Amino acid sequence: MAKVKKAYFCSKCGFEAPKWLGRCPSCGEWNTFTEEIISRGSNSAADIAADMPQTMPQRVSEIQQEKVRRLDMCNSEVNRVLGGGLVPGSLVLLGGEPGIGKSTLSLQLALSSHGLKTLYVSGEESAEQIGMRAERLGIENEECYIYSETLLENILLQIKQHQPDIVVIDSIQTIYTESIDSSAGSVSQIRECAAMLLKYAKTTGTSIFIIGHITKDGAIAGPKILEHIVDVVLQFEGDGNSVNRILRGIKNRFGATYEIGVFEMIDKGLRAVENPSEILLSHYDEPLSGIAVGASVDGIRPYLIEVQALVSNAVYGTPQRNATGFDARRMSMLLAVLEKRVGMKLFQKDVFLNFAGGFKVADPGLDLSVVSAVISSYFDRPVAQGVCCAGEIGLSGEVRPAPRTEQRVAEAARLGFKRIIVSGFLRKGLKKPKGIEVVFINNLGELPRAIFCEEI
């Protein structure tokens, strides 16, 4: 008879304790411990994985440095986020809110990977439902197999039998193993299933995509160790009221982190957006006040985004400060700097800020464009045409250089902007591309003349 073991797991971080605790000593959360019964039998995923090839220890000097051939996912945005393609034997975790398009994206990748055998394992939908989605996407691939199963032992047997190049698990919260007597989605089940999938991926060279649910706080559900053991963590973001989606790399052992890929949700699935500026910049028949364009960089990718601001008289005693897609506390700091250093009386004004496309931006290099939009709305005067900004603002009103300013300037010149306003500290070392005028300012007092005048 298998030995039965009871343990208490923290639902937030996965910390294991022999008895119930009111507060988790690892993450500090209260009332998060749940009891789980663990029992290991003979027919487990570990027994199936025992047939995998075994590795032997090697000296560092004896390890052969072979160039890894990355797998082309036939999607330029996904390849960009992964660092040039999918590394064989890697374990990739994809998280996101419900209905954001995780299953659609993973199915598109499985169907579009021509020349690679893929196995799509679904624990949430039947094979017929997945077939309907594949028909809507309009992509045909004879080497893509659909398998609807939730038992890990059966999944590993099918993977071993078909030997695919890429496996997609949708989702890890629905997969369970018989070696643990707890429900699917529990901390112990997620940890055990992920560990066995990781072992299979590393020993056989099979690349595995894992889709993970998120909690109401936005974190990936399950133990924190799930994000530690995988090679790549991708976050799929977007607004339910917008068609734009962002694939953000949170962790990547084989490439740069915090790289982004931009998609647009259409009738036939997700369309890769090669030029994000095309969906983040609006075109108006006549210039409008309160609108400024900022040059931003996310990862190593530059793009231009439209900043909209509205400054109006406060109806109530306390003025309102609302920001969409931007840190409200940083906006309050910028307004305080404007009032102190420029003399604008904003203490009786309501200020509303919005970024086009539903993007959430945390780039400090957009401070100058945010302030420009506020100044434009305050004086009800539109910013001169063909002007964009890139700079960070300090508490004393000085304009600091934004990271990767040269890439921002080059992107603005490529899109046909006539002038870009940057920090004066870059006067000597900045390379000026042809076709765009670079205006250097040292403090906020010089900004109104730079954004309103047609010529400097």
C-alpha cells in the first residue's frame, strides 16, 4: 500500500509546512495554507520518465560548444520575443487573463510550424472544439495532432509514441498525475506535472509550451517555483475593449528579457504587427490641443506612441488625477514639477491622461511627451506638426537623457517626423540622422517654445 502523506501548501508561493499556519513564513500572506493529501503509487509519471535517456556528469572543459539551431515558429513577433526562435528542449510558460487569446496564439503556432511535428494537448476543450477554431483560423497543417487529455501519464505516453518537435499543454492547471491524491490545479499537482514535463523536455530535446492561468492579482496561478523552473516566461497582455495585444518576455534564459511582440486580434486570429507605431499613432484632419507624440523603447524595440491629456477646471473642491496606461503617482509628480518650476497653476485643474491603443507604458523616457500634452491642453494650443519628444524629467525640472535615445531618434526619422526634442546632455555624443531636426533642451522652461514654434 502506498504511503499517504498530508502536507499544507501556501496557495500564493507554494511553501510546504507540516501543519497549518496562519501566516506564510515565505511570502508573508495570511490564511493561504490548504491541506493536500500526497500519495505515491507504482504507476506514476516518474516510472514513465524512467525510460528516458540518462545523462552523465561532464567536465566543463569537455563540454562541446555546439551552435544551437533555433526552431522557426513562422511568426516574426514570437521569434522576436523568444530571441530569434524556439530553442530545442526548452520549457516555455505562457500566461495571461481569460479570453485574451492564449489558446488562439498557441494553436496558431502549432498550425503554422510547417516542417515540425506538433502535438496540441488540451485539457479544457474537446477535439471538436479545437477543430472548429482551427477551421476559423484557416491554417492547415498535416503534422499537427490534437489530443484532449488531462492525465499526465497518458500525455507522456502519447508524446513518447509520436515524438513531436513541439508540444503545447493547454493548460497546466487542468493536468494531473495519479501519483498525487489532490485535485488538478493544486500546488502539488502543478509542481509535480511541471517538473516531469521539464525532465522530459531536457532529456529528449522536445520543446514544450505550457499555458498558465493567472490569479485576480495578475500573477500566474500556482507555486512560484513554476516560474523558476521554466526557461521562458511570456505574459500575454491586452485590454478587453481593444484589439491590440502585447506578448511580453518576463524571463528568457536564451535571449533578452522584457522584449515585446505586438499583435492585433482579427476575425482569423492574431495578426503580427511589424510596425507598432501604425496602431499607436492617430491621424487627424486638423491639429488638436492636448495631443503629443513620444518616442518610447520597450526592450530593444523603439516605437512612437500618442499621449492624450485633458486639463480642465475642477468642478469639486479636490481636483481629479486620472491616468490610463501610465503610473498615476508619476503623473502627479510631473504635475507638481510643472507647477513649481514652470509656474502653471494646476492645483485647481482636473488632469486626465491616456495612451493610445490601450498600452500600459512604464518608460521614463515618455515624461517629456506627457508634460508636452499637459502644456498643450492647459494653453489650448496644439503642438506643432511633426514634433515628438524623448526625455526624462527630474524633480528640479531638468531634462535627463532617455535610455536608447539614438534608437528613438532613428525611429522618429523613419516615420517622417521633422523634429524631436531630447535632453541637452546629449549635445556632444548623439548621432543625428538625416531628415530630422534634433532640439536640445536643459529644463522645462525651454519646452513650450520647442513644441509650439514651427522653427527654432
